[in-house]
Amino acid sequence: MLRSLDQGIGNKSDWAAYCQLVQQLIGGPVRRNVFTPWEMRLLLDLQMTRMRKSSRPEVLRRYLRTVEQQAASGAAAPMRFSEFFESDPRSRRAVQPSVHRVSLPRAS
């Protein structure tokens, strides 16, 4: 049965599958093409987060520890990756610097 994001992540096997996806992301590219809504939300959060590629495995390890602690304490759903990234002080060092474009006046 497919659960919506509003219902919570479900049972222990759902939590285990979510944590397994995070572990796969730490190791490199994921080689599957079927994802639960929770996993899709994680993948989209990762895609939208400006993070240096070199920092990604360590940030994901810290996120995984947080998610595992939440599961152990009985949380209904894992924290969104984007919320974790914004609230984790160590993640701020992992932010990819933005590229600023400067517009110069055109020569006539």
C-alpha cells in the first residue's frame, strides 16, 4: 500500500528502506527507478539544496544519524533533508557558493 506524506512513513521496514536509500546516496549513484513518496521528497530536497559535492557524503551521514534517532524515538516521519540542512550548523560550511553575474554597461 502506498502511503501519502501526510500519513507518516509507516512501519519499521519503511524506515529501514528510507535509511537504506540514504546509505546508497552516500555511496554514490542510486541504481533503481522506483521510489516511495518519502524517498522522492528526499531526492528532490537533495536536488534543490546548494551543497558542494565533496560535502555531500558527510552531510548525508549526519542526516542519517538524525533520521535513525527519530525512528528510534517513535517519530511518524523523518525530518525533511532541507530542514536538516538549514538547521545543522556544520552544513553551512557545505553550501556551494553562488555564482554572481555582473552586468557591464554595453559599449556604444
